[in-house]
Amino acid sequence: VQLQAYGGGLVQAGGSLRLSCAASGDSISGYAMGWFRQAPGKERELVAAMSWSGGYTTYGIPVKGRFTISRDNAKNTVYLQISSLKPEDTAVYYCMVLVNLEAYWGQGTLVTVSS
């Protein structure tokens, strides 16, 4: 599975973005997917994850209530709607798909939030 994340950019605090992660090489419909982020000098952390059916979602504490993960299996794409952005949300955002307990990662898309 290959993943291509896009949609990042420079946004002012309080603004919103929608990140997309398009998959190719296999259908994502049967797999759990997630978004992670890594800020400079920090470890990669979970932002949001969704079960294969979409019936279960979980969010990292810093983003809960502001970010929403969704998926469109017909488009083989997972999304991350990010709102009420804060400067501390600045990071490279990565999408991930879990295939038979093996994680596949996209290349990341940079989100920069200015104060």
C-alpha cells in the first residue's frame, strides 16, 4: 500500500485545514487507519485513528474536540479535518494504514500554525 498525504500549509491560529491521504496499491476498506504528527524535536504522536469499519475512532488528548478523522472507502482516502488550530499543532502530519499488523506510512504533510 502506498499513501500520499497532502493538504498541509501555513495557517493562522484559529484557522482550519483538511488533510487528505490517498491510498493506492490496495483498498483501505478493510484496514484501520490513522494520523500521527511529529513536531521538531519531539516524538511522533497519535493524532487520530479509525477502525476499518469507521465505527470506532480515537483521538490524542491535545486534539480531542478540534480534529475529526473520516474515511471514504470508495475514494480510497482518509481525511483529517483540523480546526481551532494552535501554534503547538505545528508539525509534519503522517497518515498510516495497518495491514495485517504491519504499518505503512505516507511521506507526511507539513502544517505550520502562526500565532
